[in-house]
Amino acid sequence: MVQMMIVESLGVKKHYDSLASSITYAVRLSEYGVPLNQDTKIGLDPHKDPNLVTVVCQSKIEGLEVQTFDGDWVSVKPSPNSVTVIVGQAFQVLKLSFVNNFLQAWSNMRVRAPNHRVRVLGKEKRFSALFASRPSPNSMVKSPEELGDEDHHLLFKPFNYTEFVKFLYSEEGRKTKDPFNAYFRIGNEEAA
Ligand SMILES: O=C(O)CCC(=O)C(=O)O
Ligand SMILES: [Fe+2]
């Protein structure tokens, strides 16, 4: 539903079915103990999710923090009747390509994969539940072909999601500052 809303808001609803047909879903439950480093209180290092969309449900103990464009960290408070939706990088590719092709109409990127992290401030264990969508194994993530033409080049190469995740966790990927842009970026423009 959230994905459909995003695709619709980008004005490319007709591509939703083909996107939806190559998506898989997974649920993960996370437990965070008291962080070893009591200076930073970091439970999970800053990162962007590689997948399409992650829905996060925090237990009573807060900890999720999202970075703003200005670099500040904002805490997301747990709520019993709401969830947090995090856009991942695979979605960013679709979005960036769409935006690029409709650049004249849209002056800016509409959705971005945000940097986020977990900090556990107190002495209690923290729990969270995550529901994530991602491209099916070995499926290609690419922009609809009619959106790419000579005047409107695409920002990213089509890519195999499984290969991307392998690279992300490889020795080389871990050493690379921005593995996503290093691997798929076609031009030199910043796509942070
Ligand atoms: O536990 C959370 O609130 C978020 C965890 C997270 O960002 C992740 O596992 O990718
Ligand atoms: Fe995450």
C-alpha cells in the first residue's frame, strides 16, 4: 500500500504492477542490548537500507534516529498506533530515474533513502519489528524503458539486486565509502 502510494505520487502508477510482481517480503525481529560503547550508545551503525521499503515498529524503548539533510539526527518516538516507513536504496533508483525523466516538472527528488541508526540510551533491552520489501532474488531493478531517452539519461545502470547485496557485504563493498553510488551511478552527479 505504501509503495503504491509512493509510485502513484510520482505519477507513474501504471508501472506499479510490474514493480509489485518482482517484490518479496520478510519480517525481522531485532533485540538490542545495552551498547558496549557507552559514549556513543550506538546499537546499529548509521546506514541506508538497500531494499525497497522497510516498515519499523518500535517497542516502548526508543532508539531509531534518522539523519536530516542538514546532518542532524532526529529521534523517532515509538507510538503504539503508528509505524515508521523507511525508503531503501532500491526504491531510490526507481525514484531517481523517474525524477530525472520528469526533471522539468519536478525540481527536486521527492523521496530519498535516509541515513538512519539505532542508539540505546537507557539500560533496558530494546525490541523492534521490521517488515521489509525487496526485489526478488536475481530480479533486475531498472527504470521503465520509455522513461530513458537521449535527452533524459538515466542516473543508474539497471542492476541485479542479489549482486548488489553481495557487493555491499564484500570486503571491497565494506571499504567503499558509498557502495551504492560507486557501483551503479552512471554520471557524476551527487545522489546521496
Ligand atoms: O530497529 C530499528 O528501529 C531499525 C533497525 C534498522 O534500521 C535495520 O535493521 O536496518
Ligand atoms: Fe535500517
